[in-house]
Amino acid sequence: MILNQCKSKIGILASKNGVWMHVFFNYCQRRTISSNANADLIVSILGPPNAGKSTLFNRLMCKESNRAYRLGSDKKKTRSNARIGYRSPSKRSGGAIVTPVAGTTRDRRECIGRVGGTTFRLVDTAGVDGEKIDHAFGKQGKHSMDGAMIRQTMEAAKQSDLVLLMFDARLGVTSDLAETVRWLRKLSNAGDQQQHREIVILANKLEGDRWASMDSNVLDNLAEVSRAGFGEAIPISAEHGEGMVDVAEIIDKYTLEKRQRFGLPLTNEETYKKNTDDDNEKPLQLAILGRQNVGKSTLVNSLLGEERVIAGDTPGLTRDSIKVPWLWKERPVQIVDTAGIRRGLQRERSDEIEDLAVLDAMRAMKLADVAVLVLDAQAQYIQRQELAIADSVVREGRALVVAANKMDLVVDDEYTKHDFAKAVQEQIEVRFPMLRKTPVVAMSSLLGHNVKKLMPTVFEARDRWARVMPTGVLNRWLQDVMEEHSPPSQAGRATKIKYIIQTKGRPPTFLLFCNVSELPVNYLRYLTRHFQDSFNFFGMEVRLVVKKSDKNPFGNKSNKKSFVGIGGWKGRQKRMIAQLKKTGMPTKKGKRGKRSKS
């Protein structure tokens, strides 16, 4: 089935320009990952707007595999946080954005879910508006945001093995729910024999048991929805965790059935632990950052070769940070599309959604290996907010790659893409000297021009960022630097840097052992600049930490004191203990005990 889908794309892509041919290969790779051949149950959550889908998504999400770190850098305030202006990270745990506003979720968000020992793939979707289902595939809905949201939701349902259809049991069967049920019934009767899809209805927002005894219309709503043809609804409360046992039993049941069809072991817990503990299979974490409406989502779709995230001309379309697993030349990558980051003064303080979206974007940056900062060529100059984002990336210790997007608007026969990339690099160096010679890739994500050069640059940046330098090479470099420019003396005392070691990579951190507690700031900048030129550590922060060391590191630490006699102070201590055991009296001062003949 996957091969047929890939073959069907050939006719479309072959008629277009040759620059689009890379989209076909990326499409095949992406579809191979998201196919059902991995035997993991794919569970999608559908329903009308404001039915509690994202709340259930956060509850079923595996916290171990989708780790929401409380990073140590969150405790310190950097100079760039004031301009970016995101809120306290303790208010969210890295899940989907949940607010009382209907239509908060727009893209389909995937993660690894877990109930007990069963792991599965979980998909959160946008709320289904019944009136816009038919409109989504029309001429007007093809380029609209509402049409893109409905298409993303439909695609999630088509790829799923289990669809959890949620609705607000207090409202009952609305027109949106009825239209969704009609579309799902039509999808089930489509006759796809290779896709085994089950649909379960969840009646949400039923806390406690008062709804069953009170004079309310809840029981009538449950009876009415049971006539949809998908069985009786299961009462749950996603916010309070009630009814999760029934949901876990359903997921476990269909997981076993799917694994039996593929002839695999009935449990996937051992495979899950093996995959999570294997560092060799750990994917590259890539975060796409930038201001609003610079082409981040279009770049992600161009890399993946499909309409995976919603993209358009309207600023602020992306809200959640969407993680997409991907294979690039058989190398695993997890690419994260993030929301556009505006300055705090430009946002409406009453709009909590944008603040949460910015917080989610900053969290994606902190968990990334490489961050790609997307610039807009129409702006002609690097904006202050983009420098603030770059400052946050570098201070967090991530590797930075700049994607100068929309080059088709400025490049012509006389002004080439190389001139454009060089001009961007010069602007960065003038306004931010720490980021000189940062890799810059000029591209047009909308037309696909030069997009293929981004990933090789990203992997090269990750390799430099994670490189571990030999101690001998570092000390030879330090000797050359000291001969060229020795550190200035302090308080009438000559400053000496004895040796240097690397304490860790990711980011590269080095320890300088000196006879002083600190070095002048300008000399540390000189060392950093010389180090970057010597070992090509551009686009990242090189951390040089000074440690005072008055002792000789190569001396024998065991000879703390020198005493006259055979064996030194250790031998004398042994003889004193032997004399005390033999006579019960300590050895008199100034007299040495006789050594026993062996």
C-alpha cells in the first residue's frame, strides 16, 4: 500500500521542475515511518471543538518518552528572556496547549502514549466543525486555515487503528458531532481491507456519579449517541482521570489484536525499553524557530514532502510545537515546528494562548540539539527579536544554523544566492560578534530551492557540537596561544594557565586550570575567538571555565608529608600501630621501634 501511494506521486512530481524531485524521496521515507508496519497501535482523538481532546491527550501521553524537563537554565534569568517574554515553565509540562477557548488546537500532534505496559502512538487533532468538512476539499477551502485543519484531522483518522470520538455529554449530540459521525461511518464503509479501524465513543466531562442520579439530560444524550452505530458511549472525565481504566482496556485489547495480525509478541514493553535505552538510535533533535510568518511551517512541509503542518499567509497559525519523526538518508531526525515568537510588548496580555505557544517553542529549543533560525528576506535586515532568539539559543548551549528564507524575492542574475548568504552572515557578525561565521543557508521553502542543503549543514553542526577534543591537542593549542599572547598579570603577579581539559560536549565545555581565580573578560574573548578559528566551533557557545589550582597536578598526591626513615610516614604509622598492639604502649617520641626480622 505504501509503495502504491509513493508511485502515485511520481506522475505529479515528474511534471514539475526538477527541484521538486527530492520531495518524492522524502515523502516515501516519511510515509514508511508513519505506516502500520511498525505494529504499534495508532490512536487518534477526534471530536467537536472544546470537547476535552487535548486534556485526554496529555493524560495518555507517556511522560518518560516525551520528557518534560525542568531545565536548570530556567532558574536563571538571561538578558534575552526579557525581550522574548515567556512565562514561568512550571505552569506547563510539555503537553498539548489546553485552554477554555474553542479551537485552540489546530495541527495534529503526535506522541508516544502509554497505559500500563502498553505503548502506542497517540494523535491529537483539531476540533471538527461539521459545516466545514465538505468545504475543506473545495476550491475556497483549499488555501484556508479551516480547510487545512479539517484535512489534518481527516488524515489522522485515516491513518488510525483506533479512533476515540469524544463529545461533551452535557451538551449532547450537536450538529458538529452528527456530521463527524456521518463522515466516520462513510470512512468505515469505504472498503479499505488493509486498514482495520475501530471507533469508540467517549462521553467526556462526567465527574463523579451525580450525573446518573440527577434529573438531567445526560442519560438521554448517552442513549441518543448510542444509536450512531459505534456502540455505547463510555463515560469519562479526562480532567479528573475518571474512566481511564475502561479506556486502557480498550487500547490494550486492540493492541493485542494488531500484534497478533502481524505475528509479533503480544507485549511491546521490552521492545520499547530497548529502543529508548539505545543511544545509537537516538534521533537528532531539530527545532525550527523564528518570528511569525517567516516560513517555518512551509520549510517543515518542504523537508517532509507532504502537508504535515498547517501553513499560510496568516501570522500565528502554529500554536503547539509539532514533533514529526523523520528519516533523512537513513538517519533518524525528530523535527519540531514551533510557533512564531513575537516580543512580549507586541502581544495582547489577555491572550494566554500565544504566551503558552511561545513557552512551548522555547522548551522545544532547550531540548533540541540544533536550532534552525528562519529569517525573512523581505525584512532586508535582521530584526532585534531574531537576535534575541539567537542569543537564547547560544546561551542555552545549542548549535545554531540560520536559514535565510524567501530568497526568490531578492535573488536575480546579478545578485546570487551566495551573495545573499554572505550578506546575511556579515549582518549577524556585525550585530552579534559571538555568532560570526555561523552557517547560513539561503533558500526558498515555498519553491523548494536549495532546501536540500539544509540537512547536511544541520548534521555538520551537530557533529561539531558533540565533538570531544583530545587533551593533548588542547594543551598544544594552549601552548601556542600562550606563546603568541600571554594573559595579563594581576595584582603584580604573573598569570599562568597550566593546562586545559574538556569536561563535556553538547555544548563544548572546557576547564582552564590557572594560578588565579578568574581571567579578564577580554582575554577570555580572545581565547574563545582563537579556539573557534582553530577547531571550527562556529554557531555555538564555547564555554571556558577558570579554576584556580596552586598545586602541581602531576605531583604524587600520596606523599603529603615527608619523614625521615624507611617507608616514609606510612611505614612509620604501621610501626607505631604494631608496637601499640604488641606492648600496649605507644612508641616514645624520638625513639624508633626495632624492625622485626622476617
